Amino acid sequence: MTEPIAEAAETEDAGPFRSVEDQIALTLDAAVRPRPVRVAISEAQGLLCAEEVVAEHALPGFDQAAVDGYAVRSVDVRTAGQEPVVLPVVGEIAAGSRQPRRLQPGQAVRVDTGAPLPTLADAVVPTAYTDGHQAKVTVHKSVPSAGYVRRTGEDVQIGDVAVRKGDTIGSAQVGLLAAVGRAKVLVYPRPRVSIVSVGDELVDIDRTPSVGQVYDVNSYALSAAARDAGAEVSRVGIVPGDPKRLREIVEGRLLMSEIVVVAGGAGGSAGDEVHAALSDLGHIDMTRVAMHPGSVQGFGRLGPDSVPTFLIPGNPMSALVVFEVLVRPLIRAARGTRNPHRRIVGARLLSPITSTKGRKGFLRGQLLRDEGNGEYLVQPLGTSGAHLLASLAEANCLINIDEDLTEVAAGEQVKVTFLAQRA
């Protein structure tokens, strides 16, 4: 049996606690979507559309051949299925041709895929239905009116909404915008997120830690998590515990961010100092959330623009879990995502687990699929300790354990949250 995920300096009777759901609601209420900006469609991929893009041009813009073949009047080849029909070929139209051509009854014009149809032609006979000759073509199979023809406006009519407000612009949307002649589009930009690591014990990864020092993990890990959530990230890096310097840096970031995250700003005397240093920038609600790991945390709206600001634990494992549960949904909501939460599924537990009484557990797990019946299975990862970052790197889900449960046996159903999948 795995042991509960423990957190340093936390005890069950240190309450009172706020529920995870209430803390999520509190943070999501602070979501502010950045103002829309107009960008080139080549820069719009991954962003949310901020306008209804109405087509000003039909797609296709003219009747065109859907295959290589011969443009004809369908009435002239209606009997080709019973006996071959021979038609004189009076010309050829290549894709991109702008020379108008008129088809007379009983004639054919050779056409390439995408070529405009000559006047009076209402169908294209594929080359495979003919002998392929260039002067006189023998047609062996009839085609109906509009057969193998892409009609004007068949894809998009003038006045149709090509891309809707709130749609994520992917490769198909970029292609559609180009197809209807839009060079630029109004989008919601990615929310700007600043990541700050606080601690005199921290050193950057290009230095060798001395005794008592550790690498700054949080600014890198949380920056990656914020990018994964869809943010534009500024990794501020390490800020010493000097209150004045910390206040200056955070105050500056508030002017250029939609969200600020301060890792190492919650718990213990260091957390008290961070709270005191930032308190005159606005109210910060320091609280204990009924979750583990990462129950001790702070949240407030700081600066003249009331920027949502998180104070989260310095322990990398706890910091990443708090980010996943609380900060990521806020980033997604600020982007305008309709559902800011990850997908949750039920899975059968492969090993027993225990959890801390009175707190919702978020335990690392490996989600699997039973090839026989398609059932989801989940294997808990790691043993005790909120510091086990390596097990989180192996996890593809978080196992959600309700506050009233302290033990869950193997074989029982649990809820799990999908994390980002490996490529």
C-alpha cells in the first residue's frame, strides 16, 4: 500500500480549510480575457477567434472541374452508358486559366482539376470514363448534371460565417481564412503570465549549488506548465528574499501580466515575509485549501489592474499540483476556453492507496487502457512525500481522492484527471 502524500509542516488539525471547489471558483472569478488584437493569419494558430468572420467571397469562386477530364453538357453524354458517344475536343483549359471559353452543343473541352468550366458546360467526364484522345474523345460512361464539378459557393457562400467567434484557430481555420481572402483576423491573445521563484537558497541551473543551496526548479517547471496551458510566459527567475526587491519586481510584473505566480510565497516564515512584502499592492487571501499536496497558498488581485496573483509552495511537486488544480484553469478561462478544466474519467485502481483525512488528494498515477474491454485502469506512482518530482514526470494523470476517504482498495473506481499526453 502506498502511503499518504505528506506535506512539510502541515498537520490535520491546523485548519480551518477552504474546499478546493470554493478556491477554484474564487480564482476563476478573477479571469480577465486580454483585449482582442488583429494579427496576420499566419500568426493566429492556436488562438481563439474574437470575431465572426463573414465570407466576402464564395468558395469556390467559380464553377470548376473536380477531376481531370472533359467538360461537357451532360445531356450530350446521357446515352454513353448504353453505347459510346464521340465528341470533338475543341480546346483545353488549364487550372488558373482566365480566358473565357464557350462550349457549343455536342462538343467537349479538355480540363484540368481546378480549371474553370466553359460556358454551357454542366459536367465533367473523368478521363477514366473515356479513351483519353485529344481531337475526338470517346465517352464510355454517362455523368449527371453537376457531376465532377465544384459549384460556385459549394463550400462557402458569400455571407456565410467561415470562422466563428470563440473557435480555436487551427490549421483548417487558417486555410479557410486564406481561402475566403482574409489576410488578418481578430483574436484573443494568449494571457501573459509571469513566473517568480523566491528563496535565498535557490541558484540557477548554470551554477553549481553550494551546501544548503538547490537548483531553481519552479521557474522552469511552472513556465513550461503555463505554456502548455496556452499562456505567453515571462520566466522572471530567482528573486532573493529581500522584501523591498521582491515588491519592486512583482509590482513591475503586474503592469505587464494578466496573471502572476510567486513560487515559494506560501508556508512558513518565508511565506509570511512574502505576504508582508506584497500586502500593500493589494489584498492577498492567505488560506489553507483542503487539498494535498499544496494546501497552504495565497491568492489576491494586486496592482491598479487587480491582476490575479498566486502565492504557492516552494516545493516543486506541490507547486506543480497547485498550478494544475488552480492556475491552469484560470489561464484557460482567460483565453476564453469554454471549459477550462481537463477531462476527468473513471478508472479502476490497480494498487491500494491512502489519503489524508479532510483533504482532497491529488496523487500521481499512470492511466492505462484494458485492451480487452476498453476499461480505464490507473496505477498509483511514488510513495510518501510531496517532494517526489520524478514520479510526477512519469505520471499522465492525477488520481482524485475525496476528502472523506482515507483508504481506497485495489479494484475500486476512482476519478482521474488527464494530464498532457506524451507525443
